[in-house]
Amino acid sequence: MGGGYEDGREKERKSDRDRDRDRDRKAEKKAKKRSASSESAERSREREKRRRKQQQEYVNKNRGPGAAAGGGAGQSMFWDGFQWVPRADTGNDINANRKNRRLYVGNLPYHLGVTEDSFSKQLYETMRDRGMCNDPNQNPVLHVWFARDKGANYGFCEVASIEETERALQLDGMLVLGVPVSIKRPNDSVSPMGMIGGVAVGMQALPGGMLALPAAQVNATSPIIHINEILKVDDKTTKDDYTDVLEDMQEGCGQHGRILGVLIIRPEHANTRPGLKCGDVYLQCATTDDATKIMRAMGHRKYDGRQINMSSFEEGKFMAELKPMM
């Protein structure tokens, strides 16, 4: 009788000890998670401080000579996912380059009920979805005017910047209420893009004479994206530099498509596998469609002041050779 009672007490004590151990393990895991979260938040704050500083330096550099050293609004900036970028600014005279920011739109389906507002909304959404907007959160279509003369089915629209106007020209033939609409330059406008060394001014020249076309023409061929040398690695490159790039890729590119993993090539990778280059980044996207969305939205932007060069990478090769490094 007494033995059974003691056995029962011993089981209770063992059960209490097990519960205490489980509670301690859970508390330790939570503490580690909080610590990691706190470190990540601190890194994010530090990166944001550096970006704000870069923004202010850019604003000070581009402030007009008549502005006071400590005052003046400077040039308006926006965050493009990777860095602070100046908004299009025509200065005090908004008419300065208006001619080169206008587009002719023809074959408008008046009979189906298209309006200036609905066309403006569709053009903005199409440009945004294809990564053509300088700032995806701001409609670059400033004004739309439709001719209302009898028999007319054309109009004009004004775009915020010359760069966005050039990109919008690629939408010639865009379907509006099922009807292909013509989007061209008006007869009285002249393309502002000159040529230097066979390359249009305003377009990005790449090594070998290649031209980086606007991101809207990009179609990924696999769910893996290779970004060429996004980080310049040298003796001063720290662990935090690699971490910053990883988090920038996840935050910036992850807004446009689902990312399963990010690999940045470090010296230990390059030293053990010939052909790998330090500073290259590989994004493993959930689908090829996700990769296409990311390449269209981010491929024409810059990181750390340098043009981003994105390309598709063979999925089988990535899974066999690079995935184990992640």
C-alpha cells in the first residue's frame, strides 16, 4: 500500500520536472527568437539611417545655388525598393519638357464607354504592373484629354517624366475594353533620346555593347534569378554587408514575387567552386511567374548606385550545385 503511494508521488515529481524542463526550453527559444528579431530590427534601423544620410547628401548636392545651406526643400525623393531615387523634376517651369512628355492615343473605343479617368487608371495600372513607373505608388499619368469632335476617336495624355513616357510607348496596342489602342508620339514632338556611341541617351549600356531594355520586355525562363555582382567584395567587406544585401533582396524583391531563398556568393563559396563570383546573388522564387514579376519590377533599377543586371539561371544546376550552400 505504502509502496504504491510512493510510486505515485515519484511519478508526480517526474512529471513536474518534465514540465519545468519543457517550460525552460520554450522560454529559452522565445528569448533567442526575441534576440534574433531585435538584431534584425537594429540592422534595419542602421540601414535606414545610412539611406536617409545618402538621401540628404543627394538633396544637398542637387539643391539649387540660390537655396540656403540649411534650408530649401531640395529635390523630392522616393524609395524604389533598393534606394532613394529623385522624382522627376522639371524645375520651376513645368512646360520646359512637356512636348516630350506627351503621347498620342488613337482608336479609342468611345462607343464602349471609355473615359479620360478610366483610361488614365488603366494606363497607370498597366505601367505599374510591368515595372514602368519610377514610383509604383504614384500615377505618372498627369492628364488625359479626349477629342470630342464628331467622328474623332483620339486624344492625348501627359506623363510625369521623359523616362516613363519612353516606357509607355511600348504599350502601343494595349487593349482597352477589348479594343487595341494606338499609343505613339504626337507629330509635333521629337524623341529626346540622342545617341552616344550607338546607345540611346537615357538607356543603360552594358559591357559588350548590350543595351539594357526596360524591364517590361523581360520574361523569366526559370524560377531562379541570377543578379550579377550586386555587392562589390573587397578586404573591407563585413558580415553585416552580406546580411544587408540578403535582407534588401528579401524586402525589395519580395514585394513583387514570392521568394523561397536568397544566396549571396561569399569568398568561401568562390574559393571552393570555380566559376562562382563573390557578390553575385541568386534568388530562388516560388514560380517562374514570380521571377518574371521581380525581374520586370526591379531589373531596371540600381543598387548602391550601380545598374542591376538580372538574368534567369538554370533551376537544375542551382538545385544541384548552389542550393546546398544556402
